[in-house]
Amino acid sequence: MQAKNKLRIVLLLFTLVTYKTNNAQLGGGAVYRFINLEPSARAAAMGGSVISLADVDLATAQMNPATLSKIHNNNLSMNFNNYFKDISYGYLSYAKKFSDKENAPIFSSQIMYMNYGQFDGYDPTGIFTGKFNASDMLIAFSAAKPLNDKFSYGGSFKFIYSVLEAYVGTGIAFDMGGFYNDTAKNLSMGLVFKNAGYQTIAYRNTGRAPLPFEIQFAISKKPKNAPFRLTMLLHNLQKPDLTYSYIDPQNRKINDRGEFVDQEISIASKAFRHVTGNVEIILSENFQIRGGYNHQRRRELGTAVRMGVAGFSWGCSFKIKKIRLEYGSAAFFPGYNSNMFSVNLNLNEFYR
């Protein structure tokens, strides 16, 4: 692939990974934003994050460690995302409960690897210097413990390792989450403080940068006797205004001095950029259909000429014998979708 095309892809990826917290170029204010990418097909299908649901999807622990429970004991989750062009990433997690006591903690380990592909290197004079690779890795450990039959809490420790040609960076991060689940009312809620941490080793010739800290809250409700469940997620609560200033080329405004002025964004639009909504249609225990909408993604990445389905996502889950297969697709802007595939196994079922 030509160097110019590679550069375009890298710039595209940078935009996609940093869209979540843009505010006056906020996207450039933190490193290792790949750790906020969707870890599972379910999360991809539901708009980006799942923190208020605790069922067989083990990958929810990466988004909110408090959702870990005894139903995840000896479960394995394998996930792969064919992101864009030759950029891809994978996520693997496993959970184990080491005690038979009802309120004993459960532990989980996770590995995420992101591959940006191979690049052609050139020096400032344009002389070819050889090919190089770029990749990121996350290794995490999580634990959760129930307080009673409705409340649980949990935390995660994350180690981050990034290699961009000869530039190496590392970091550590911590998550803390709480989870409430009222099975009698089919109501659940989640709260998580994500990526509180520190860049331990900065990239060469750069200063240490902050990590993409974020606060999320979500509520899920399944109406009585209804075959669907609704979820509303509020993300980036640590920063009220997620918009950034820019001049709208389709609707330019000029002040008294003849200068172009920034686009005015309403309070409602600013508020809704924090909101992601989704629905799961539960046709049976072994088959579900999912859909989501991320308003900030649509406003930040949709084009003024043609929005298309930017911000929308969809997917499904079905179980064949002992294997649960899932698919999730997220639209960023016309012609560009990410596609994620997940395989979830309860290893206990193979021992029976």
C-alpha cells in the first residue's frame, strides 16, 4: 500500500478512536484511546458500551468490572474486529471463581491487541528507510464481589504497551464500577469510572500525556412480558460539553467585521451527545437481535452532504449447541462500517 494511503488510514483511525471525547480538539489530549474501543460484538451492536447488563457476555467486564458474577465462572470470550483496511484488533477474556461461597469474589483476565498494519518509512528528504509496524496491547485483571443479591462492585487494573515504529509508550490504568440488578423488576443500572491512570513511559521526544479518563452511567429495563430490553447510556459525564468549535462550510455565518464565525450548537444537541440508546430483541434465550444509536458519533463523523446511517449500529447473537456466536456492525460514516465477531464459551458445559 502506498505511503499516502497509509497516512490517510492512520488519520482516519485517529479520528475514529478519538471521537468520543472531542472538545476543542480534545481528541489530542489523551493517549492510548484504543482501550475505549468496543471489546465485543455485542458492544459494537449496541452503540459502543455495555455497563448495565450482567449475563453470559463476559466482555462486559472490560467495560464495567462490577458486572462480573458467578455465571461467568470458567467462561471464555474471543472477539475479533475487522476495523478498517488492514487495521484490526482482537480481545480475549477468561473468568474464574475460586471459591464455592455464594458471596466470594470472581476474577477475570483480559488481553487486547491492536494491529495497525505495515508502513513504508521515509526520512525527511524522502529516502525510503524500510518498512515498520505499529501496534498496541492491553493486559487487564478484574475482580468483582457482590454486596447482596442486588448490588455488586468491582475494579480492574490495566497495563498498556504501545509500539509505533521506534517509539514505545506504556501506561497503567484503573477502573472502578458499581452494578445494581433487580431481577424481579427487570431493572439494572451500572456506574463506572474508567481509565484513571498514568503514562509510565512517554513516547520518545514527547512529554507524558493523560489517559482517556471517563465516567459512564447506564440504565436498562425490560418491560414486563415484553420480548425486548431498552438501555440508555450516558458517557463522558466528566466533561459537560463534548462539542468543538468549527466553521460550517454548508451554512457559513459572517460577523460585523466580515469574518466567518463558528457554528452555534444548541444546548439540546450538547446534551444528546452524551447519550447512547439501544434495544435488544430477545426472541429466545439462544437468539437475540440488537440495535443502537450513538448521537455523538453521528454528529462528529456524519458528513454534511449525506449522513446515511452514521451513528447507528446493529447485530445479533445465537447459540449453536455449546457455542454462542455474535456479530456486531457499527456505521461511522457512509461507506465505512466496522464489523466485529465474538465467540463465547462456557467451558463447564464441555465437562459435563
